[in-house]
Amino acid sequence: MVNEISIKDKKHTLKGTLARGAVFARSKVIEVLTENDEKWYLIYYKNTLVYGAKLDHIEEGTFIQMVFTEGIVLDSSHPVLAALMPHLSVTIPAKSKLFSHLQLHFPLQEVAFIATTLDAFYEKEQLISLLDKVYFHFKRSGKFLKSFQVVQLLHDFSPSLKSAKERLDSHEFNPYHLIYHSKDLPSLYEKDPLFVELHCFRHRSQHKEREFLLNKQDGLVALLLWLELPDAGEVEKYTEIALQFITMEDWILLLSQVHINPFSYLFEAKTTLEKMLQAGRVENAALCLFPFTEDLPSTYDDLLEQIWEKSDPDFVLAHISEWILALKHLPDNHPHHQWEEKLFQLSVKLLDLYDLPSVEEKLLAFQRVFPTSEVIRKIKEMAALVEDPDRMMTLGDYYAEFKQYDKAIDCFAWEMELQPQNPSPIRKISKMYQFKGLVKEAAAYQQILNHLPSNQHLG
């Protein structure tokens, strides 16, 4: 899945694709690969583009590096990635006016936090200076809780900064330390929702923090949090959320990836697969079903048969083990002729790639599903004939039947060498070259055939 994006920076417009994205609480980072193979990084806060620029590399310890390490990361193939972007055409805000602009849209505490997310684009001292200004603004205004919140952000942003540590440890902030060290998340959330969301996101592997986050979040972030540790009992709830951002087909695949059987929980799943087949997306439908073939309801048998019949031999070959498992669960009343044709196509492809013993071994698994298969019987007989030099003509006929014309020619040539006056192998070699479209070679062997004494006598 390729998601294209347009980035306008000053007077230049760049085209690119979404390479990956990451979510951390209220923030998102999007990595874009441009047409010139440059990497751009876009920082979002509450779905608002804050800033973005080209980076040659991500420095250790920056916010971007932290988010891609500790956040919820989506690669380029993830169906939800595009939904992280409110718009696939963005304009980068002017860097010189950025913080003045942010103050028009966000409270100062949030502006201070946003500043800490931009350390890949600004000098750290410049950002520290900004947080200092916000801190002293609150302090002068008598808003001590707000000033405490900002100095906490400053200390987290620059733990080695002595002045931040001294301010944080000052006696005037002792009452706030008690509040923040309490484990009463709901009460603390009322005073400082940003702090609680960041805390819970960092510790989302813990049940208490995760549940608190899920109760406070809605939409896309809640969905991504749930997908990290999904509960099958909540599939219906999160299906409703997911379908706001992605298709049912993508949702089925996502549930499969987190080991939840969508065919046991989603009534719409079968209809979705039927539409996929109608649209020719046979392989996608198969990949949706493969992880759950052992637990599929019998109502899916007809769909599984259709997918088998329509699957390309290359796809079957790439997923032999999955197909064996799937076919075992089908009833025995399958259409024999159609399935024999599929086995024939598969055998041709296998013979193109492997020697006879290997082909026989791979088809043995199918024999448990198709014990009376004529195709498999012939392959087994061919494998036995390989060691019998007196029956090369028979082996050659089999090879010809399975469209292995070069191998058939080798067999007939062996017989021709042993019996140079026998017209049968010569005639068959000529025919094989005709099948290969090699007219001159076919004619050459026809000439040999015409000059045989037996043919001249007949003439």
C-alpha cells in the first residue's frame, strides 16, 4: 500500500510517500520518503501539524527517536498509517514564527510540551529558553501549579540541567510532589491531563495505566492501543471505531495479525471475502483465511473451494503448507475434475522448479486430501521410472503430458541413441520442438525421420 503525500515548504512543493509513523500520547511523528530519497519528518500534536523538515539522520535522544522506539509504530504497509495524517497535503509552518503561532492555538503548558518535541529541528538551548520563559510567566502570575508542571517538563526534557532540578526540588513545590506521586490517576488527570496521558502512555504495558488510557482516549489512538493487547470480547466495539478509518478488508487482516479470528466475531466478514473474490483479489482472500482454517465455520467451505479453484499455481506453491491444512477441512464431495486440473497446474509449476523426487515429496501432502488423484499417481510413477533406463520412452511421454518438453526430449534422445532406426523417439522429439515453437529444430528431426530406411521403404 503506497500512500502519497505532498509537502509545501516555503515556495517549494515536494512529493513523497509515507514510510512509517509513530504515535505517543497526543503526538505523532510521520516519516516521509521524497522522490529524491530524502527523509522528511512531520511532528503533529492533537492532529495539528506543528512542524516538519528534512533530516539526514535521527539523533539519539531526540523526541523523534524516542517516539519511534517507545511509541506505537506503523510501517508503510499498515492500513492505519494514512489515517494518522489528517491531510495528505501539508504546508510546513514558518520556523521563525512557530511558537508565536502555537500560542494562538494551545495553552502555554501545551506549547511548552510541544517545544520539547522539536529538539531535532531547534537547538536545545533555544527550547530550554522558551520553557524558562513560560515557567517564569506562570510564576510571576502566581500560577504555581502551572509553573510546577512546566518545570517538570523542563526537567524531563533536560535532566542534567541543574537549574531545573533546583527549582523542582524547592520547598514551594513540595505539596505538588505529593499530588503527583499519588496513584490517584483520575484526580491527577483533572489537574494535569497532559502529564497523566504521557505517564500512562509510557507505562501502557501496566494494566492500570492502559485501562485508564483506553477510557480517556477515543478514535484512532484508542484503536492502536487496543491492537497492542487486544481483547476478543471487545471486537465489536473496536470494529465500529476501525471502520471510521479503514475498510472491512483491512480490518480483517489487522485482526488476523493480532491473532483474533474475525470469522468468529464479524458477521460481515464472509460478505467481505465474497466481494474480494468478485473483485479478483483471490490471494488477499486466502491470506485472510489461512490463519484460521482450523476454526472456520462450515459456512465458509464454499468460499474456500472457490479460492482454491481460482488461486494461481504460483500462489499455491508459495503457500503449500497453508493449503494442505485448509483443504483437509473441506468435505469430500468436491468437484473431482476441477481439483485434478488444479493439481495438474501445480505439478507443472513444481516440475519447472524441482527434480522429480522433490516434486513427489511435495505432492505427498496433497495425496492425503486427494487419495485417488490421477495426477499424483502419474507423478509417483514418473519418480519410479527415473531409475529404469528401459522405460525412458514412457517417462518422456509423461514429461510431455506435464509440458516438460526439454526433459521429454532428453528421454526420447536416450531411446533414439539406443535404437537409432526406431522412428518413434525421433518423431516425438520433432513434436516436442514443435510444442516449444522451435520450427527449425522440429524440421531437422523430421528430416532425420524421413531418411530412415523404414520410412524410405514405405515411401
